[in-house]
Amino acid sequence: MHLRVSVSAQRLDLIGDDGRVTRSFPVSTAKKGTGSEPDSHQTPLGWHRVCEKIGDGAAAGTQFVGRKPTGRVWQPTDPVEKKNLVLTRILWLDGEEEHNRTSKDRFIYIHGTNREDLIGTPASAGCVCLKNSDVIDLYSLVPVGTRVEIAA
């Protein structure tokens, strides 16, 4: 099993060992496009691995800062914040190729967001954002070590 993120389609697919798509989720990747440079706020392309999972058992909407829960739980009825918050679950990505080795140090995650209204459009600061209910589903299906291909 592996994950495939299509930046052009703004989709994340869970691919079974037989090569078939078993689940598919709409996502939001970087507003500034693709790239691996530090501080670029771009989504890195290529092969990654899920190196850490954070948020086991956290309530949907739990806000994380520095990968630690803040105690705040975002609600869909909260006033809209422009900032894309890290919510609910985190799948931390580590780059496997020379050009994307900075992904872990850049804190590139697959995570839930308060900007669910922007899912399906490039709007993140480099991460792959999902609806909170979707990231809970994905988190339960994906073990640490799962490979993730991010393609243009």
C-alpha cells in the first residue's frame, strides 16, 4: 500500500498492494506551487515516507502547534481565520530523494485544517491538507513507514 498525492487534481489516493485505488480524498496543497526549498511554502514533489503519526485519539478539530495539542478544539462554526491551522491528525513526511530531503525539517505534513472551504484548491503553506473527517479516516488506515508519492 502507498499514498499518491496529485497536485494538479488536488487529490490523495490510497493505493492497495494490487495497484488499485481503494480510497480517494480531496486535498489542498501549496498556494505557491511545488518545490523543496526551505521557507518556500511549496509542496515538495517525489517519494516520501510517513515518519511519524501524531494525534491518536484527539477530538476532531484539535489544534496542534509544534505537534503538541494546544487544548483548543476548532469548530466549523468558529469565525473564519485566514491562517491554515494544523488540526485533528498529523502524518509527518520525510523525503526519500535528494531533492526532497528537507521535507521533514520543513515540517511537511498531511493534516486536517480549519479551511475546509478551500479543500480542492491550492491554498496551503506547503502541507497536504484534508477535511478533518477525512484525515481521521486516512490516519486509521496508514501505518508509519507508508510511502507517499507527491506528483505534479
